[in-house]
Amino acid sequence: MTDRGQKRAKRITQSDVAAMAGVSTAVVSAVISPKPGKTIRVGEEAAKRVRAAMETLGYAPDVVAQSLARGQRNIIGVFTYEAVFPSDRKNFFYPFLLGIERGAMRCGQDLLLFTSSTLDKGRRSIFPNGTNRMGIADGAILLGAVQDKAELKRLCDTGFPFVTIGRREVGGRAVSWVAPDYCSAVRDVVARCRALGHRTLKFIGESEIREQNEDRERGFLENGFDDLSLSVERIDPDKITQAWVRMLLRSDATVVLTETFAHAVALERQISALGLDIPDVISVVALAAPLFDEAEGSRWTRISIPREEMGERAVENLILKIRDPANAPDNVMQKLGYVPGETLKAV
């Protein structure tokens, strides 16, 4: 074993290869990285000597240095403010990562996962020490429900290419994103409820309002129908109690649209505690997918999100921002699906 004080073995360079092969470093470079229309022509015999020298010396090209010389690294960063990268396949974010990986493979890109950019208070940061650690990549995809708007603004101002999964409004800055079209999906749900005879609809959602919450509520309220009675209440799932459910059941509402799947589960739990069932006493539609176990949502009427496709499109858009920014789309609204289930019935 090499002692700590002993010098490391000298890294083999192109100059070493050139010296052994009896050629110039330019010839070695031309053999390693042939380019169409190159000015240096290497004969077959010289090329054989270069390859033999590389094998004898154990030379390995420095791919990072090569990519830097070309002005591109072909590396895409993936960053999230939350520890959402899954340890099992049932995690909500797993399909996004599958799509990102598939898109990167198709575009010939490597992925670099950023996990160490954490501040003392535990929150991940793009600029943990005042600098953008993602700068070692050509661009990045930002994933996660909660994102720091101040950091996104700063990222925009630096000109670093990035795409967020999820709609983000950042102080008038042009942020590129791929987002679920919640607004259109919720309008579709309202129309389906109306077709089943429902005329009094209630929307319940989270108390903290982000872009995705705004989109769902807008789709609920701006549905194009004049014969519906609509109400909105923002209440977190842990605040849904039996007393709250009793008030709901005394109202005229015949269907509840829940902003998250957690709201739907909390509502059913309290209704069951009263000895009642969904949809016997009230219909429920979840305007989201389960966060973890997809099978948990099998009986629920809900919307579905093509998460793999969104991850793939985020990669495509990022590559365009890097290579052809003038023709890269600023944002993409991804059409969502509707999953019929047992929790919505006609009245």
C-alpha cells in the first residue's frame, strides 16, 4: 500500500502517448477525438502506434476536459429542495425520475444528482455558499413541491438554464416549466359531476396556496356553467374532524372535490368514523394522485398525472434551452387524465 507521504503515480498525458508513438500531440488528439473535416490527417500506421502506446501506458482520455474544450459537458443536473428521491418504487416522484432518466438517455446526456447543497438549518439550497453548485452542469431540472422563489429569481438573473417541474411564477422572470394542466382537468371534473346531476359542489384545499393550488381553484370556479352552486374552503387535512364532516353533510353539497389525495383520505376516515360511507352520503373526487402507494387510489374517482412523460419533456425543453434558446418553449402545460372510480355517483 502506498504511504500517505509518497507521491501519487503520475497521470499519463497525451504528451506521453505522443512521445512513445513518435508523433505530435495534435496527432494523438486527432486519433482520440476524430472530427469530420479535420485538418490533421492521420495515417493508418501512425494511428496504430498511437493506440498501441495508449494501451501500453494505460492512457484514458479525460472526458471532462474534452467536454469543456467543446464548450459542453453533456451533463444535466437534477435538484430538489426536498428529500424526495425515493427509496422505493411507490414514491410519488419516482415516475418523474424515470422520465428524466429516459429523456437524458435519448438525448445522450448524463445526469448529476445534487444532494449535498444543504444549509445549516437543514433546507437545501441552490446557493449554499453563495455560489451555484449546479454550474458544473450545462443546466438543471428542479423538482419538488416547495421551491425557494428568491433562489429561483437569482438563478434566472444569472442566466443559468433550468426547467422546473411544476408551474412557477417568480417576480416577472421568464421561468421555463413543465406543469400539470390542473385548470383544464378540474373543469373537466366539474363538467362530469354536472352531467351526473350534481349542482352543489364544494372544493376543499390546502391553507397554503401555491401555483398548483391556484390552478385547481381557478378550474373549479371558472367552469363555464351558470347553473351550479360552488363553494371553496381551504382547510388542511389534519383539521378535517367529525364535527366538520357533520357540518358538510348538513349542507346542500352533493359532491366534494379535494385538492389533494390526503384531503380525500382524511374525509373518508372521518365519514367512516361516523358509520357512513362514500359515496352513499356524499360523492368525492380527488384532484390529485396518491403521494406514495398508487394502489391506494384504485377505488377513487380522481385525475391522473403523466409524470414520466412530464419528466421526459422537461429534459427535452432543457436541452433546447441549452442548445437553441431562441426556439425553446418557455413553458408546457401537460394534459391530465381522468380516472373513473367508485367514489362519484349520480344524484
